[in-house]
Amino acid sequence: MKLASLLLAGVAFAATTGMAAAEDLKAEVFTSWTTGGELKAADAIKQAFEARGGTWETSSVAGFENANAAFQNRMMAGDPPAAKQVVIGMEQREYIDGGLYMPITKVAEAGHWADVMPKAIYDNVTFDGEVYEVPTGIHGESWMFYSMAAFKKAGIEAAPADWDSFFADMDKLKAAGLTPIAWGGQSWQETKVFNMILLSQVGLDGFRKIYIDRDAAAIKSEGVRKTLEIFGKLRGYIDEGAAGRNWNDATAMVIKGTAGVQFMGDWAKGEFSNAGETAGVDYGCALAPASPGMIYIGDAFAFPNLKGAEAAQDLLAEVVMDPKVQVAFSLAKGSIPVRTDVDTSQFDVCTQQAITLMNDGKIVPEHAITLTLEQTGMLTDFVGDFFSNPEADLDDAMESFAEVFE
């Protein structure tokens, strides 16, 4: 990111009166949400926002990486939206340090967010004592979704509990003429799978040592080498059309029963639900094999400095944290409400399991929460390059992984 250029853009749009001044409660909301489940979830916020007098204008770009690039271009051009879908944590730090986002601390204080939000989440939307992001929900990222029909056809009776059993089951799916793994061949998706395996090999403490403490011994440990070995072995169980596949298209393969499993965050449940499928009946959800807990991430909205849009931005922040909106959004999106004071009895068995893991403290933050934007990009590039190269040398890969944290 060229922060100097963004700062110049920030000066340009901060000095502009802005068209939003003409309609104080009009908000252009910029997201990467384009699938059925995502759009249904966003609509829960939109309807509540408009019911309170707001005017919602949708701007969406499919794919998180594509959306981030498009957003950056708009910031540099001095044409920011009123709200941007982001990931909580360090990823937005550079924008915040550059003065390009508006704090919403007063809204957070009025709504007593600190009292109804897990401390780890509240801390990750707060920078230098100011709240800059409003979380829409918490996502679990350690899930292996599987087709009940595909498992039955292949003679698999239960989700595999370890990696040896997993690969034995993948061989059964292959023998049954099915695609074992519905693979989304995009680097950001592959990085999530890499992290799932990493957690299973280094444990909760090891995962924290790598991504939070940047502990050199943990980064170069045997657990990381074993992770690379398992991750590389997955190449033999994906189909030829995997490269570049969107995550929701991979989910559709599991829904149709043409593929056995998909490793993905719990937002995939929104697609299953949108297709009329029920967890525990049509599809199953299990933590990645040998996983001791769950990786989490949080979606949120951040608010670029846009003169005249402040009232709409404050209203949107209030709406997102409304208890009813939190529940409606998460039911559609497959996430967990960020508020701890809402009724979660309506949620499926997958979400109930995730809530239990959270309550038991068996969770770790995804790398995008703890690493800088530059480090996140380096990690994503490393994982994508490694997976796309069957001849990749493990020693070289270990060195490249370590370089992410230097």
C-alpha cells in the first residue's frame, strides 16, 4: 500500500464538502458480499438501516482481495464510500494511522459495546483508545464441511478425526468417482486451509506463539514442517478445475454431492442454508482433523472520513450492533453474533459447537487480526506459491515462511 498516496487522497476528500451532505443519512456500503447467503445477511442490516430513516446504496466487488484492491483505488482517487467491510484487527491499522478512518467511539460508548462484546473482539476494533470498527459477527475458520450423500456413497460413516483417517477417506471418495476435496484455488482460501492444518500440528499455544508472539523457535518448529507436508499432500485430491475457483462455487460442489469435503469458514453455511440444506441432515460440519480448537475472525464495518456522511455512519454503526440485527445477520451469514447478550437458541449444531469452543477459550485469532497488512500479503503469497508448485522444497518453504515474520 502506498500510504503517502492515500494520505494525499485523504486530504483531497477530507477537504471536500461531499455529496453526502445533501442526504445526511445516505450511506454507500462497500463490501465483497455477493453470494446468496451474504446478500441475505447484508439485507438484514440494510432493512433495519432504512427502517430508521437511512438510505442504503450497495457497492460490491466479488472476492475479498478484489474488493480490497478496488477500495484502495477509490481511496487514492479521493472517492471513498461511507462504509467499508473489513476484517477486525491489524489489517486496517495503516489506514487508521494515516487518519483516513473516522472513529465511532461515541456510538460505542453510548451503546455500551464494551459490556456486551467479548474483550478480545472489543480490543481488536479499538486503536489507541478509539473505536474504529463495528463488528457484524464472529466467524469460525476451522471447519470441514462434508456431503452426507457423498460420504454414504463412498462408505464413510463419520468425519475423520485425524489426518491419516482423512486421507484414507479421501481415497474412498476418489474410488467412488467423486472429487474428494472441493478446492477454491485462490491464495486467500488456501491460506485458511494452511492455518487449519497448522493449528492441528502446533496446538493453540503454538499458533499464538507464531502469529502473535512471532516466536522464532515456533516459526521454525517441526510442527510447521509437518503442516507443509500435509498441506502439500492435499494437491492429490483436488480436481483440474480448482485453480481460481470462488469459495461459493466450491461449496456448491458439496451441496450437489459431487465433492466430499470443503475446508472453509462458517460463512459457507449461508450457502447451504440458501440451498435449503440442513446441518446434520444434508451436510455435516466438523473441525479440521486433529484440531484442538477453532480459528476465528471477525467481519466489521469501518468508516472512511467522508464529510457530510457522519450521521449516516453513526446510524449504521448503531444498527449493526442492534441485538435483533446481530441475530438476523448471523443466521443468514453462518456467523456467531458478536453480542454476548442475545438468544442463540435458533442457531444450528455447527454454531452451537463454535459457541462452546469460544466459551471454553479454545479459540485463536486468524493471522489477519494480528499481522500487518504487508505481512498478511506475504503469507498469502507464500501459501499460494507453495501449493501451486508440487516440486516445492520443504527447507526452502520453511525459510520463506519465516521471512513473513522478519
